[in-house]
Amino acid sequence: MRIILTALLVVVLFAGSSAAQPSLSGEWAMTVNDPFNRSVVRLTLDVKGEAITGSIGGRPFAGTVAGGRFTAPFQGSTVIGNVDGDALKGEIELPDGKVTWTAVRIPPRPATPRTHDFEPTQFQLYFSSKIEPVLRIHPGDTVRTWSVDAGGRDRAGTRRSASGNPQTGPFYIEGAMPNDTLVVRLNRVRLNRDWAQSGRTVMNNALEPSTVAQTKWDPQFNSRWRLDTARNVAVLDSPSAALKNLTIPLAPMLGCVAVAPPGENAIRTVDSGSFGGNMDYNLLREGTTIYLPVYHPGALLFLGDGHAAQGDGELTGDALETSMDFEFTVDLIKGRSFGHPLAENSEFLVSIGIGGSLDQALRQATSGMMRWLERDYKLAPSEAAMILGFALRYDVVDLVGTQVSVAAKVPKATLNPLGQANAGR
């Protein structure tokens, strides 16, 4: 019961006079200091005379002001509070004790978005909410920056970090709160050097055990690549005779896009989960928009692990690993979350499933797409089944790490005639 109460608190606010009450209106970040379930939720307030209405974590409430304080009953409990300078504070009187709460105002979205040029000086090897943000930005803002390669080397080949997918960030997005969706638009993803390094074997989990046992990989095989931007292809630096004419089209992408994972978790940047992470999806390139669930105030956005090109599944363990210049714009969908990554580009809506096995990932990807069609295209389950059954396509996204990924994608050309909104809005 306490968990439910602290998630759905009804606020108590001081209002000394009716003239001062309108200053309480707006959005606040409310922290409930329950020792067993500390939580942060968005609090919205609208004050009119002696009445206060609003929502906490998306759940509506209403109350009245009397005697210099706001008091509201909620399922046998009482919430009391007052103004504390520029903040709010109070108590929740529960049947078995009290918990305190505080709230600070969420900065309003600026009328004019800003573009930030960020020059990273350190890189992160863990996705975690405990890492100090490198830059605070607002919804609508754009950031131009760059990342080292998976081995920690920059555009000049200088080692700037330990290996393991070092990340640029995290970036704190003002106003992002738990249960929101962070929107990340990749405006520009461009190569900034002329070489890359890849793996030289195929992942064991993509092969039959007998093939793994019988295959003899060449430990001396040279898997360094030259990136020929004039021809827009990658070629091996020292190809064997059989591969001397091999060319791979360049398709720059980011292997990692992530928010801080839930709770106190610190997860290595070689792995993935509901927060995104090392998804290694070759669709995460220029022109793609990614939707990620927010678990902490500010979301804390990480990006990195540039690939010059990659096939489905990242079968060699390392794709064409290289440093990367990129530009992204952030936005928020407030009070709505799918609980796992989504994406879209000009052609497809994409639901990305991440799990401990391919079947788990496939089920999450398919379920996510079905919910998306039901929510934003207003389709009944049987109607959504017609789309899934005859238009859905699957990508095996990633076989690297403790988690694997599958993407379920639906062509927008199929959905556009339905006349419903798209883009996760």
C-alpha cells in the first residue's frame, strides 16, 4: 500500500494569499522520501482561488487551501505541505507513520532552442545514473559532438579511453522525468577518419556447435579497413587474393544510444537493455529517431560506438569500428513510456526487443509493435494482427553481449493510408 501511496501522492501546498497562489502553477519535480521506496515524479499544479488541481505522475488530484496550508486526504492518509523558499516541502501522514517529500520547479522549455558544440574530454564505460552530466540541455536543443571508437581511439588514432565502447555524455535533459519518453533525433552521423577495425571471426551463438568446433580461424588475418569516402566504400587494408575486389558500402551508425538504466544499476557499455545501450542496430544512423524510456530525472543520455558499416547481428563481434562525428536533437513525450526502445525513419516504424535469447527479444519486439499500433493508430487487436501478419519484417539486430536484440518493423507506406498519427506521439 505504501508504494501505491507514494507513487500517487496528492500534494499539500502553502498559499498565504490568493495573489500568491498562481506562482505555484506549473511543473515540479517531486521527491518522495520513503526509506523503502524513494521516488521522483512529475507534479503539475494549477491554482485558482482556494482550489488546487493537477497531477502527480500523471494521476489527477484536487484539493483546497485553508489556514495557510493545503491538506488533502488520499486513501486513509493525509498529505500536508508548505512553500520552502523556491521549493516545496511537506509530509505524508500514513496509517503506520510519516514520510517527507520535497519538490523543485522544473525549468520551462525555452522559447528558442539552442545548438551546443560539445567537446568531450572524458568517456564513460558504464551506463549509470550516478555519473555527473557533462552538459545540461533542454527539449528542442541540438548537440554537435563526437565519440571515440570502441577501443577508445579518436580521429587521430590517439588513445583517449580504455576499450569497451567508451561513451560521450551523459547529457542531462531538463524536464525529463521517470515514465517519460526521451526522443533522440540523429540529424547527422559522419565519419571523421579514414580507417576502421573489425572482428575476424563469427560469433559462436550464430553457428551450430559442430561448425564452431570444426572451424579454424586465422589468428593472423588482417581485419583493418580503409574507409574510402570518395567512393563511399570500405576496403580491406591488406586483402587476401580472394577478397581483393571486396567493397562494403559505407553506412555510418551509432552502436550505442542509451539513457541511465533503472534503479542503482551500473551496466557496462558493451551491453544493452530496456534503457537502450549497446543495441548495435544498423538502422541507428543519420535520419533515424530513437525513443527511450526515462528512468531518472534528466534521463542522462549516452551516445557512442561508431560503426562505418555493419551487417545484421554484428556477426564478427566488432563491426567497422571507428570514431564518429554526430549531431542530435532531443525532445520529450511526457507521461508515456513503452518500457523498451522504439525507433523510426522515413520508411519504417521499429520496435526493438532486447532479451536474454532471440525468442525473448522477438516476443518483446512484436508485442511492442502491437501496442504501438493499438495506441497511436487506434487499431483493435484483430486489426493490428492484419498489419503484423502481412506487413511486418524482422531484423536480427545484435548477437553481442549478454543480451541479444530483434527489431520488428512495419513500413510506413502500409500505415499511411490508415490516416492515423505516427511517430510515437
